[in-house]
Amino acid sequence: MRLHMKRYARLTAAHSKKIENLVHSMALYATWYNFARTNSAVRMSPAMAARLTGTLWDIGDIVKPIEEWDVTDKGREQ
């Protein structure tokens, strides 16, 4: 994880200033790692190997549910 996210590397200014930002960063990383990153040993993502999905996701597939949730959440506030 430290190799992919500078928030966890030592002696860097890329740390999270709020715990909420750290949690969001971890969620995005875990989603990318499991659904969008190809594992070289099995030549598919861990989610594909576990048969949770049949396709390799891209960043648009990860961001789309977040944007949809944000739009519906803002609609409820008004």
C-alpha cells in the first residue's frame, strides 16, 4: 500500500489532514486495487477472480456510483 499511496510513505507532505479524507482515500484505493488493477499472476482483477464482476473496471466505473449518490444526496437536502 505504501508503494501506491504517498499518504502512507514516511517523510512526505502528502498526508491526510482530516481522518475523513484518509477514509475516503482508503476506500478509493481498495476499490481500485480489487476491481481495476490486473493481477499479473492470474491476469485478472481480484474481483474477477472471485467472480464478483465479469469485466475489468476503469476509473469511470468507480466514480459513477459516487457521483450518482452525491446527486441524490443533494436532492434530499433541498
